[in-house]
Amino acid sequence: CQAMVDADGGVLERIIDSGATFTHMSGLRQSRDEFIADVTSGALAYYAIRVEHPRIDVAGDEAKVSYVAALDARAYGARGVYRMRVTHCFRRREKAWYLVDAPRG
């Protein structure tokens, strides 16, 4: 979340798997690289992200993180505070966790 607020493309590239995709509340689906490009260009500008009611489920080298996000953001010209349910899946590789699309199996 902090890398999104900071528009830090380098950090986002390191922690998000190259095959990950993002589906926005508008239904827009983007590849990792498209998402990062929009964040670093300012097309998606995150001013603050508050994580509410987090739940983390870990099974071996896979984890699912679910929470309610309160996003203070400007998304393609529309500024507001958006509340949405979010689920991210992570996979551990070589002692580091990476955001991926979905758990295996």
C-alpha cells in the first residue's frame, strides 16, 4: 500500500509477480505492468490507503490477505474516498512473499 501511495514503481515491480493482474472496481482489468505504469504516471494517484479488518490465512507457501480498503485516490480523473473489499494472494519464494493472482489448486 505504501508503494502505491509513494508511486514507487521499483518496489511494486519487486513485490508483484510479473503474471499478476488487477481488476479495478470499475471492472477494468490490467496486467502488472499496466497497473504500475498508471501508478507511476499519476493516472492512478493514491493519497492514502487505510486497511480495515485484515484477515490473513497462510497455508504453507501460500497466503490470502483479505481486508476492507479505504482509498483516498484519484482514478483516471475521479477523486474520492473509495471503500472496497480486497483480497490479495501471495506466494513465498526464497523466503520472500510476492503478490500473485490466485492460490494454486
